[in-house]
Amino acid sequence: MLFDGSYQGIQPDQRRTFAAFEILHTAVDFLAAIAFMIGSILFLYESLKPLATWFFIIGSALFGLKPTIRLFREIKLAARGRVKQLADKL
């Protein structure tokens, strides 16, 4: 089922896919946080405000990427054998 969260009973290859997407999701979290931290520091200096703004934009884009990663993971897992569970939920 889409966005179940428990993921009990998934196959080993699906577990690897799930783990890979979780690592990607966490990496994007870190990159977004780093971009916002750099942007915040740069924003302290008037001459660096344009660059700081770009770091904020990059951080925002990374935060926007997170739900996309989750949705892509769910679709990929569904395509790899969880279609019946998805159909049963509809």
C-alpha cells in the first residue's frame, strides 16, 4: 500500500530499494540543512547577500526534492511486486 510506513513482509530486493531511497532522502536532508546554514552565514555580510540568496534557493529546492524521492520510492516498490497490496487498498 502506498505510504504504508510499516513495510513488513517486503522482499529482500525491495528492502535494498527501500534502504537506498532512505539513504538518498537523508543525504538530501543534510545537503538542504548545509545550504541553509551557509546561506545564513553569508547573509550576515552585505556583499554576500546575493550568494546567500542562492544558497537559500538551493536549500528550498532540496527540501522540495524530499517528497519527490518518497513518491518515486513508493512507485518503484509498487512496480516491484506490491501492486496486489495497492489494488486491495483501492
